[in-house]
Amino acid sequence: MSTRVLFTPHAAGDLALPNRLVLSPMTRSRALPGGLANPLAATYYAQRASAGLLISEGTQVSPQGVGYIRTPGIHSAAQAAAWAVVTEAVHAAGGRIVAQLWHVGRISHPDFHDGALPVAPSAIAGVGEVFTPEGRKALVTPRALETHEMAGIVEQFREAATQAKAAGFDGVELHGANGYLLDQFLRDGSNVRTDAYGGAIENRARLPLEVVDAVIGVWGAGRVGYKISPTASIFGMEDSDPAATFGYLADELSRRGIAYLHVAEAVAGPRLAPGPRIAPGLRSRFGGALIVNGGYDFASGEAAVASGEADFIAYGVPFLANPDLPERFRRGASLNEPDPNTFYAGEEKGYTDYPALGDASA
């Protein structure tokens, strides 16, 4: 029987990966005070080290970038030291892990910022709620960043990338998806600026690309990835021409030679968006590795890679509940049932206690 393509090695830039299965970045809300990675995270990620690549949960690049309780940061030496425990455990287990660098922008609340407003490209509120230390609260109208503040945002990402290197990560992924700051700048539904950072696609992409260039300066292009969600409407996100907007971004990222483009766009499940998918059109515009993410099972993931639609498949909830997901796929074994009640709360329960094949409780 021929080797199934999901289990074949492939490169993403300078990252030589043993298989095509990627752990999707998933917020688990278990960080310690001070934005320190929980020591339990070392066990959690090491348990999943058989993935070709692990992408960490979203990790704030600054205090300004916080919008959720108990999420980790990567902007101080103490935070880098906490993450070093995780990366060492992953490497000891034979794995590779990149840090997802995250600034939430308007998806935050004054409760996280001593009463100050969260920042965004424009003073337009997102749609929905955030979970603050005092419970769920509606999103507020953010403060539009001044033009002179852009260099400071870029520096936040540069410093976070530097700390990620000190922490022993194998690279970084920029979180440009799901309605967060870089996504807010790129899409014209959330960016109505009239300066050099708004208006035409080239201007709306200016800050995201300045961030990319800064992070490449720290890591080199071959260890930098970028995540997008071109058809996602989460938090009220929209764009008048997503194919053109994200096609331009893909062209520019390809020109810079980054390791991979990570496209979150559901092919099944509750997040399936109406209308045509954008990912297939990006395949020819981006020269690096393409990761796709959103409702894939083994069969659909295998088909996507075998057809050339993508190079890697990122799995979220299936990996959350099945630390040995590649082996389960390889054997055709049944999967553990995930417990949604523990996705964003608790400690070990629903985090490090899902059994692997061969465990007495499996």
C-alpha cells in the first residue's frame, strides 16, 4: 500500500517537518498571573509533539495586546523563561514549535487596560463580547491609533519575536486572522483611515507588512509564518473584496519568502461561510508552504494535500482531545470525544488528561 501523503515529510521554509499534520493555535486560558505560560503547558504541547509542527496558542506581544483572561505573553524575559520550559519539553519529545504572536486590537476592554480604551485602526467597535476578569462584557468603541504610533506597534512585534527566540521556539507565526489587530488593518470594514495606513489595499496592508519585515529581521524569512481568515465574519469583520485584499497580501508575503501562509477557512462545520473560498486562489499566488485549517478530518485532509490544494492541514479540536492524533489517523483508530466545558477553563482536566492509545483509560 502506498504511503499516505499526510505522513510524508515536507519543508515549510527552513522548517523540515516530518509529516503534514499541524497543531492549530488554540486559546486554552490557563496562563498564570503576569502572562506566564503555565508549567502544565509543557506537558500539553509535549503530548502533541508527534505533529509535524505545533503552533502555540495566541501569545500577546504587549500588555496593550491583551483581550482575554489567562492568556500568555511573550514580551518580557520572565515570560520567555516560562515558555522555555515548554519549548524544551517539546524538543525533548522530538517536536517543533512556533510561537503565534498576537495583538487583539479592538477585541478587548478597558478592564484590561486600567480604564484606557483598546486600540484599533479606526474608532469602530467590533461585534460581540469579551470575557474580562469581571465576566462577559460588550466590546467597546476603540481608540484609533495615531499615525505616529505605528512604529511602536511594529516594535512590539519585533520585541516579542526576539523574546520568542530567547525562549527556544523554532519560529513565529503572525496572527493576522480572526478579527485581531493585523486583520483589522487589512480589511476595509474595520479600517476607514485616510492616512498612509488606510484606503487602498496597499495602504491597509502597510502595517501588517511592516510587522512582517520587522520579524523577518529577527528570525529570517524561512522561520516566519502568517495566519489569515479571509472569509471569517467573527466580531463583525468584513471586506468589500476579500479575494483582492488577501490576494495582494499573499503576493507580498510570497515576495518576502516567508515559510508559510496559514489560511483558516472552513470546509465543513458551523464556521462554513457562504460564497466561494479564497484559499484555492491563493495557492498560485503564494510560493511558500500553504497550511489550511477549518473542519478537516483525516479523509478531507489527505485529499487536500494529495490534490496539491495545500501542503499541510492544521487540526484544532481533534488535536485538543487526541494528543496522539497522527497515530490515531495512521491506525484508523477512534477519536476521543472533546469536552467543550473545559476548552477555556480549568487546569489538568480537559487539558493534559485526554488518553493516548494504549493508556489504561483509552
